[in-house]
Amino acid sequence: MLPGDPEGRLVTVRFRDYRKNDAGWYPHEIEYILEDAPMEVYHILNLTANAPIQASFFERKVERFSPPPGPPVNQGKPDDERLKKIMRNLEKKYQ
């Protein structure tokens, strides 16, 4: 799922175009798909197996979605008082 996405949309990553390198087989095309819509495609031009890299290379700016503010916790719903009154009456009746 997409990080920080309140809708929980499904992400698919596909690896294609595998080519033999001295150290093994590696994909040279990586496709990033969000709910069946292609978002990004990466094409590998040069490959060095097991080379050290900085973690910041993979950092992406991800917008955090916050849910809209809801009603205050102590604010009752209109039907709450009516339901409480019904419950009190039932308790009195069946004591």
C-alpha cells in the first residue's frame, strides 16, 4: 500500500527485462503502478552489483494526509439523549 495514503490504495511493482550480469540476473526495467495506473518507470542503464550507496538516494517526499477534523470527543450525537431516556425507562420498567 502507498505510505501515508488514507485511502489505502494498492501499489504494484513489476520487475522486467532481466539481463545476465557477472553476479547474476538483474531487472533493467522497474514499473511502479498505483491502482492499475502506471506512475513511474525506472530504466537501468548501468549496473554495478552490490555497490554501496547512500540511503538518501531512495528518499522521496511523501505528502502525509490527515483526516478531516471530526466532532469534539465530548460532543454527543442528537440521538444520544433520546436513547439514554429510553434506556432509563426500560431499566425502571424491568427492575
